[in-house]
Amino acid sequence: MYRRTKARPSVRRTLGSLFALTTVGILSATGVSAADSTGPDVSSWQHVDGRFINWFAVRAAGHNFAMLKATEGLSYVNPYFVPDSLLMRAAGVARGTYHFARPNLPPEPQATLYATVALGQNGPLDLPPVLDLETSGGLPPAALIDWTHRYLNTVQSLTGRVPIIYTYPRFWRTAMADTNQFTQYPLWIADYSGKPAPDVPGGWPTWTFWQKTDSGIVPGIAGNTDINVYSGAQGDFGRYAQM
């Protein structure tokens, strides 16, 4: 998932037309089974040459959710976060948003930045907030575990929703000492092994989202992108995404 945060060219086009799209009405994707719930995750790197993503094409291709990078560290905000958020909702694509953790910096301000940018993550077509944890920031496991607790507690208090944790099996087993202290949070696991089921660390009884590849092709998105699937672990996808 991680991409360098050097921004693509600034978004220069007016957002007026995007706001107009939302007035047409948010299109619900109800009736989709868990097995059909798939989606990409994107950041500024999917906006090749500053182009917008065609979220209507993404939805027409059968993807009913997407994960969108919102923030990183204490200061980075994805410059395409607002237009992507508006167009996703207009197209009927449920929105998950994530914060890329920088554990060398304090967690509470990072959680506050994310919650502010994501506007509470409680609107129609909103999945719960996501913590993208894939770097230790030089912290040993005990300190990183404490950092993660503090971040998740802060985000939950600010949004009122139980956050999702995104990570890799090897990272969790090494940097987090394979702790089982976080099984109350849904797991979004990245595993590109091609096996029938992902490798699940940390004592989680199951996974909620599985990032199966980082080289998928999705209509409406330039270049390769990650592809994810929802397991149904949190129940009906429509209710989970507040459709």
C-alpha cells in the first residue's frame, strides 16, 4: 500500500462540478453479497499526471468500496482526498479512509489530524477509520504496541467507530512481537502469496479485508493498484458501510 508521499501536481481544477454531482443523490449499492464486495485502495499515486479517477467506471466494473489515503504523520494530507471522496460517493462507492502511521511521532496528534480531515468518518457510504501500520519508526515492540493502543483509542473517541488495522503478517510478527492485544479491532491484512486464504497473525480469529495484490488493473484508475476483498466478518457489507 505504501507509496512515497511526494505529491503529484496540485489539483488545479475547480471542485464546483464535483459538489454538483453529490446533489444528484448518493447511489446506494445495497443487495451486494459479501463475496461480491471488492475494491481498490488509492492514494495520490493513482492520479497519474494529475488525472482524476473515474469512480463511475470503478463502480461499473463491480467494485463497491475503495480505501482512500487521507493523511500521514503530522502534516501530510492527500491532495486528492476531497475530490476522490466526493466522486466516490456520487458513484455509489463506499469510502474507507486510512492514516499512514509514523510511530516516530506522537500518536494523538496524528489521530486528530486524520479525524479532522476525514470529517468523522460517519457519513453515508463510510467504512470505519483505518490505521495503516507498516513501519515501526524505530520503536521496539513494547513501545510500538503502546503507540498503537494510544492512536486507536484516540481515533475511536473522535469518530465513535471501532477502527480497522491494516498490516502485513511479517511486520506484525516482528515489529509487534505477534501480540494478540488487538483482536477486538477488525483486521485488514496484506498478503500477496496467492494462497486461498491470507496469513493471519496476532491471534485474530479471522480477517475482515484482504489485500490480495498490489498490481491489479481497475477500469477508471490509471496504472496498477491494490485490490481488496471483504470477508463478511463484520456482517452485511451494506450495514457495515452505512449504506
